[in-house]
Amino acid sequence: MFAGSKLIFSVPSLSCICEGNEKTKSCSYEIYTTSRYGLTKKELVTVNLNCVDDATSDNPIVEPIADTDNQNPQIIYFSPIYNNENYYESEDLEIIFEYEASDNNAIKNCSFYVNENLIETSNNSTGSFIYNFQDDILTNWEIVCEDFSQNIVSTELQLININSSPYKITTCVELQDIMDVNLNGDYYLQNNIDCSDTKNWNYNGEYYEGFSPIGDEAISFSGSFDGQGYLISELSINNPTKFNVGLFGIIDNDSKTVKVNLVDVNIIGSWRVGGIAGNLNRSNIEKSYISGNIFGGLAGGAVGYSIFGFLSELVFEGEVKGALGSGAAGGLVGSANGGAITNSYSIGSVIGLGENIPQNNVGGVIGEIDGANVSTTYSVGVVSGNSFFGGLVGYNKDGSVYNSFYNSEISGQSDTGKGEPKTTAQMTYDYDEEGTFDAWDFEDVWAHDTTSTVNNGYPYLQWQTE
């Protein structure tokens, strides 16, 4: 290109043109940008061009230079760090908000707002803001960063409730701390948690008791817990003299627990023992998975004793052993008094170890029901006991059982009226053309294992592969 030629410099479908003998050219445009959080802003972008070295010579045209940067800063936020281990006992709560902001243009400043009031501004791209919370209030906060091209981005508006912090659980220690923070709070897992070291916790002079169940006879857990599908692995509880034993000791008062995945647990207790809860009282547990070993009187893979509890879409894989002859043991629930168990299954063995006492009730899904409703459930595994036992339900005092089945070939049982016996062929796809599960909801809840690669041909719950 030579003097007098036209040069087009494009800025998103716009142009800045050198014409004639212009040595320089300056063009301005209004550009609309949207941040990653959907915030739209209008920016004035100026493009400066050097058109020629000498308009009268044949020197080549110099490449255009554009001072543009349309990339919004990116903010990485790190959860508040509590620098006082006893923060929940203090009137003042000091929290450190750490942030990191990056961009292809340097950060000009980052500002910290609380309840829409500017608290502090920093010109560093990495840093922290310290704030002391006082009184029992709900507090909104956000961090806003701006670069030298005037691009602005902010964190999503965050909420701190100093009465029930922390909300996010990231370690097994934080999981244990729920017991001392707020048993009426709302909690959720933020990542997978390794609890394998709990086997070395709480030495009592004779043995390690392991993890302490959340909620007990003094104060039960009445908040909410969302596992978000993350795993809690190798949780260990070894307390053969304790009542109400599980991840939660006692869940009460319309509490809701969802998407909890307990993998390879080893839980031993005296009475009312379960993977998720030893005692569930008028509360809900949904879409959760438990695997491992449960041992105790009135024991269940998910719940030891349920009083008007509602359990749905639960899975247990492992072994449940009933320790006392006067107790009950079930693959999912030891004993259910009222409430309902629906859309759930158990794969594993349930063994009643007590002496021949009439109340030794052992079942593949539930040891005993009294006023509880059981529907669309199944069990696969060995079931053995001394008195009242069955492939699905051990003893039905005054409950109802609908559309529920157990594998008679594996369980060694053949009872009817509280769960119907089926062969392996009748319970695995394509169900030996028997239509075993025709009345079940395979549109929204259940899925067929057509290739026998997910659950060995048995039906599974849709959330398990989501």
C-alpha cells in the first residue's frame, strides 16, 4: 500500500478509513459490552491510526494502532475465612474476603461494598478486604473491579447471615463443626469430602469413637442439608454404647436433607442407627445414596428409626446387621412409624443377629412398619433373622405395601403380602416379559438398565446418572 490508498481498520463491524493524504486518523465509537454476569454498559472506544509517514512520499502505510480492550475483568472469589474459631460465640464476627482479579489490561481498582455502601477500595489485582460484622443481621456484600479501559465487573451479590454461618461445607472438619455452629442453619457441600481420618477421631481411653453425629437428644438438627450430589467418603463412627447414631444423630422439625452421597461408611451404634440419620422425626430425606456397613439395634442403611418421616429416591448398597434381638433391621429403614418410603431400593444383605425374640424384625428394605406406607421399592440381597423377617418388610403391624418387590432367589425368602417375591429374570431388564415394573414411573423417576452396565439390569433412579 502506498500514499493515497485507502486503509480500513475494523472495530466490530465498524470502520475507520484513511483517505487522501491524511497522516493520522481518529475515530470514536460507542461499543456495548456485557459482563459475564449479564451487566450491560456503553463504552466510548477511540481508534487512532497512523496513516503514512510522509503524505508526499511513496513510503508504506504504517499498520494501525488501536487502544481498545473490551475484555471485562475476571474475579475469582475465595469463601470467607473465619479467623476466630469461636466466632459463633462472639458478638463480633471478623471475616476476610479474599479476591483475585485478572485481565489483559491492568486492574485499576477493586472496591468492597456492604449493603451497597463502599467500605474500602484497593488498586491491587490480588488482595483481601477485612470486615467486622456486628449484631444478628442479614448482610449483602459484593466486590467490584475496574480496569484501565473502564471495563467493570462485579461478583454476584452475596449474602451472609451471621446467625447461621458458614453455609458452605468444604472439609470433614467443617462438617463436624455443624454440631457446634447452628443446628437450625442451612448447609450445603461445595465439593467432595474425604472423612477417612475420622477413624482416628475422639479417643475415649479405650477406642476411637470417630465422627460425632450431628444433632442429639439435647438439640436435634432442624435445618437443611444439601449435598449437591458430592461425595462424603469413608465416614467412621464407632460408638457401641450410643443411641441415635449416623451422619445425623436426630433430624427433627420438618428438616430436609437431599442429595447426600455417603460412600464406604462404617457406622456402629447401640440403638437407632442409620447411615444418614439414627432418628428421623417428621422430616424428609430425598435423592441420597449410602454404601458401606451399618451395625446396631434398630438399624437401617439410611435411617434407624423414622417417626412420620418421608423418604424418597434413596439407595443403599452394603450390609446392615441388627445387633439386638429386640430391635429391627432393614436395608433402608430399621423401623418406620407412620410416614412413607417410596421410589427407593436396597442392594445388600440384612442380618438379624439377636436371639429368638418375637420382635426381631428383619427386612430387605424395612425391618418393621407401623402405619407407614411403602410403595415402588425393591430389594436384592440376603435376608436372615430369627422371628419376623421377609424379603422386603420384616414385620407389618399396621402399614401398607404397594408395587414393591424383592429377589426371592437371592434373599432366600418367599413371603407375600408385604412385598412380592420375583426371580432375577423378572426383576432385570427386560423383566422376562413379566411387566414387573409396569406401574412404576419411568418417565420422571426411574430408568431401565437396558445394557446391564449401570445397575446389573435392575431399575435405577434417574438422578443417579444426572
